[in-house]
Amino acid sequence: MLGIDTPGIDRRSLRFLGLFVAGMIGLGVLFECLPVLFQQLYMLPVAHLSTALLQAISVDAVLDTGHLGDGFCELAVSRILYRITFDCTGIFAILAFTSLTLAYPATARQRASGLAVGLPAIFVFSVLRITVLGLVAQLAPAWIELFHVYVMELATLGFMLFTWMYWLGQVRRA
Amino acid sequence: MLERALLRDPLVFLLRFAAVAGVLYLFRADVSGFYLSLVTAPANWLLGGDGGVAYTRQGHELSLVYRQLGLRFAVHDIIYQNLLVALALFSATQAHWMWKLKWGGVAILTLWASHVASLFLGGHVIVWDFLWSLPADVRADLLPRVTEHFPMERDWLFSRLFGLWHTWGRQSLALAVWALAALPLLRRLSDADTQERVK
């Protein structure tokens, strides 16, 4: 349980906020400067793994990476064509988790362990996110908009915070 | 290896977040109409009628109309999604209702201001995006009428601000307000844990 008082803003909270914002800006700049790196290390693996997962459960999915230079892949499921962009792969959650973890007062070892557990967990969740969208395209195409714009977007954020709070628990216990 | 004892609080948070987000979705259309009226009025005031541009609403459908240019664009009605995210975050946090009310209010005000600003930027960016998508001869025809109200030198800055806001800013802002608010609670819990162990 969290506390029940009505807290104000103190110096440590402002420091945390400043570091979080600085982290987001720094990672955002890195992302904007090196999109190809993020495509190769993140977008492509997420797209390939989710396509493989869909095929493993007998969903007719075909991935086209020919548009990678334009910043997206195309995933064809049934008669629906998904344009997989960075937004769809939950890159925001990766950067936000990294910034939150680096901004929180903890030792370097604790931060490293948080990133070592959290980033792969969010990566796996992102693979599942695209897989779920593929399944929705196959099973209930009318629900695509709801799942694409709302459900999976919020689920990714919720899972990222779940992972972060789990790490906070580890830091507190140490 | 996951430790079950450490999973409890995050899991409770996640379930509450999902439940609140689900409930908010049910009222999405109602919230949309009401909220858009709160953001379009000040955005239109900021745009100041330059080029006869104004946001108009029909229910929760939003359009951007450039009367003097004879243009009309449909605007996606998801600008308030981070508002729902923020409301879900504050509702899901296990804290006193006064805390939720106070910080929820701060989040709504902050996001409202950001939405008004993004609509203002959108008024400039959308017409320029449209202009750049036209064939050169048509563009040359329209250019003087557009630059009269929407200076070209603003386009570079406004387009980038608008793009960054859409990619990174929206969710970051909701998350930043929540993180700022929740940190003292999380830290207090940390102190309480430490004291517990010392005992």
C-alpha cells in the first residue's frame, strides 16, 4: 500500500522529475539521431518475432521489411495490412522505463539490474502487443481500431509501470 | 526469478489501472464532446481568426476550417487520450482521495494547457503540410494567400514542435506529472520498509 497523506513537492521529487525529463530528452535525441540503430536492434526483432509467433499459431501473417528505410514494416494478416511503426512497437515504454529507472535514487548496480530485467520484459510485451493485434485482425477485424489506438497503447504503459514498480520493490528491499 | 511478495503491489496497481481505463473508455464519447468544447474555444481564441481559421465540432468529430482558403480538414479526436491515461494512473494509485483530487486536478490543468497549445500549433502545421503535398504549380498559386496568415518561417519550428509533441510529449507529460506526484508516496513506503526491517 502507498501512503494516505497529501504530499507536496519536495527537492528530491523535483530532482527526480528533472532527471526523468532530461533522460527522456536525451534518449529522444539519441533516437532521432540514430533511427537505423533502433530499427535494427528493436523494430525488426519485434516485427520478426511477432510474425513468427503469429505463424506458429497458424495465423496467415506475412512481414514485408522493404519499407524499413521509410521507417516502417508492413505486416499482412488476412486481408488487413498493418503498418508497423516505432509507435506500434512500444518504443515509448522502453525509453520511459529507462528514464524512470535512471532517475530514481538507487545505486548503479540496482539501476543496471532494473534495466537488465525490465527492458527485455518490455521487449517481450511489445512482441505480444503486435501478436495480439494480428490475432484481432484475424478473429475480430471490427475491433482493430479499439485495440490499436486504445487497449494495447494503455496496456503497454500499464505493463511498463508494473515492471518499474516491481523493480522499486527490489530496490526498497535491498 | 520473480519474487511473489514483490509482485503484489504492482499487480494491484496494474489491475486497477486496467479497470479504470476500461471504465473511462465506456464514457469516451461523452468525455470527448465535453472536453473538446473546453479546448477548442481557447485554441480558436489563440488562433485569433487569422486566415479565418477555426476548429469546429460536431459531437466528438473535430474539423479545422480555413474559411478564406476554402479548406476543411478532419482532425483525429484522440487528443485527450493522455488525459484518460493520467486519470487512470491517479485513480489506480493507492492513495488518499484528497491526493488523487489534488494531483488529478494538476494533471488535468497541465494536459488541458498542452492540448490547447497543440491545437494552436496544429492550425499552422496542417495547412503547411497540405501545401507541401500539392503539385508545385498549385502550391505556387496558393502560397501567397497562406503566407499572408501563416508565415513560412514559423513552419519549421512549429512542425518540429508538433511532431515531437505527438511522438514523445503526450504520454511523457501525463507520466511526468504522475511520477512527480507519486514519488513521495513511493519513497515514504521505502522509508517505512526500512524502519520495519530495523525493528
